Amino acid sequence: MKKILGLALIVILLLFASFKFNEYQRNTILSQLNGNTLDIETTELKSMLDVLYQDEYNTRSTYEEIIDEFGSNLLYANLIQAESRHMNALERVYVRYNIQIPSLSARTPNLPSDLMDTYTLGKEAEEANIALYERYLDEDLPDDVRFTFERLMNASIQHLNAFNQVIANEGNLDAFSGWHQGGMRGRSFRRGSY
């Protein structure tokens, strides 16, 4: 009887040791797989963020050059602040996911010689920005990233609407509806919004 109990104990110990070793192997393999998946997801997210961050920076730089060339303009001054907020929102995603924020250099187009033509340039920049967000929103994103991208895209849609209205009013900012009573500024350029 002692021999049977002894053998049973040895078998149990061997099975337990084997199970623990297999569990260790399984956990190691799973952690490696999860790590690789996370690296792939992080790499894809970084790629998206880098493109969007550069685009927001280029757009802001273009609007700054327009003000330098043509003088102060309330539309562009507000849009510069908005583009800075967009960059800040993307920076928060970089930090949240422990992704390094890239250094940037502005790539701005040649400016037209007429202020009215800059509104078309701004409209095209916002359309391109919206298209980027739409493309990335088709991806499988974490909820917080999706929320940020949606908010930024919706803000860019408001910027596009502003350009469309200014173009329709032949560049007359005074004719811009709701401009003076906090209409556009109250909705899309409010502090803390995107």
C-alpha cells in the first residue's frame, strides 16, 4: 500500500510539474504573441498618428504663412488655434499609448498671390484632412482613438464649411453668418474643443 501511495504521489508530482511547465510555456508563448500583436498594433497606430500629426502641422503652418503674407485674418487666426488643438489631441494619444511624438518640418504649398485663392487652398487642405480621418476610421481602432479621430474629423468638417461659406460670400468675412455673435467661434473654436 505504501508503494502504491508513493507511486501515486510521484505520478501526481510529475503530472503537476509537467502541467506547470506546460503552463509556463503556454504563458510565455502567449505573452510573446500578445507582445508581437501589440507591437504591430502600436506600429500601425504610430503610422496613422504620424501622418495625421504631420498633416495638422502642415495645415497650421500654411495658415500661419497666409497671415504672414496677407496680414491678420480672423478666420485664419482661429483656424491656427484650432489646428494647434488638433495637434494637442493627437499628442495626448501618443502619450497614452507610449508612442514617441515625431519631430516635424513644415511642408506647405506655394501660396497664391490673391487672398481669395487662399480660401480655396484652405478648403482643399481640410478636404484632404477629412479624407485621411475617414480612411483611418475604417480601421479597427481602440475606442478612445476612434473617439479622438471622429472629433477631429468633425472639427475639420466645420473648418471646411467655414471655407465654403467664405468662398460663397466672395471672401467677405463680415457676411459670414454667426461670425460675430459667437456662431462659429462658439461652436467649433471654443476653448477645449477640437
